[in-house]
Amino acid sequence: SQNEQPTAADPVYLTDDKGVAQVNLPGLGGRRFQISTFHMNYSGWISTWDLNNGEVIPAQHEIRLAPGVRIGGTVLDPTGAPLRDVAVRVNRFWSGGERIDRSNQRLNISTVTNRTGSDGRWSVSHVPENMLERIALHFAHPDYAETNKSVADDCLPMLRSGTFTVTLTKGMNLFGY
């Protein structure tokens, strides 16, 4: 993204079979140039150059992605039956007193939404090992109240083994403006 927040107009580049992507640099009107990298089974990475601070975008830039950790679980309805087509979103959160990493080269948890299958199961494999305690899980289904879970140390073994279970309650989400 050339700006602070990505937009629908931000280009997407895919790597070739050698892992190389040719990126067309934007015009000089932007303040920042950012590359956000995502691939299933690998931790995300962000590379940023702040042109206002005199940083120069290099002609070549190499990113080596580290393996991600597979986590998962099952979503159930109030009767204990598996729920199909629940949107499960994994994202990063910052806890009180934690320093926010604003360095120009850093690990990233790409916010990804998966859907449960007919067995209610879901999994992701792109979370960096050192950020497992800093993820939040969001569960959404049109017939049930949305549910958020912050990951705590006691549930990490269940997430790693795929036995983490969430039960959604019947309800609806109301939004006022």
C-alpha cells in the first residue's frame, strides 16, 4: 500500500515458481510504500519504507518467510451439534503496556477469515510462533450472536491440537447509528 491503510485499489502480486515477484513501484506521490506478505503455512511479513523520512526503496528486496503454526478447533451450536459456515477470523491484538512494533521490517499476522466445514472444524496455519498469545478469534454466523475469544496460555494446547471448542448462542447482532 502506498498510503497508511490498504485500499481495494492496492495491487496484488503473486510470486512465480522461484518465489520471485516483480513489483511495479508507484509514482512518487505516496508517503509510504509497504509490502505485506502472506502465504498459507507461513508467518506474514511487512516491509515498509517511509519516503518522507528519506528512506529509499531498494531495487531488490528479499523476504524469507518463517513457518507458521497450525491452530484450529470446532464450533458448535447450543445443542452440541457442529456448525457449518461459521466465519472464523484470526487477528493480532495488543495488550496493555505492550510496545507496538512499528519497525519497517517485522512479523505480521495477516487477518484471514476461514469458514467451518460441515463438521464445524476450522484451522489456520499462518500464525507466528512468538505471537500465539497475541491473537484474537472472532466467530460469526448469521443465526448466532458473534463471539470473540482472546487466546490465553491455558487454551494454547487445545488450539495446537485442534481440540479448541467454541459454542455459539442463538441470537442476533444489532447495530445502531
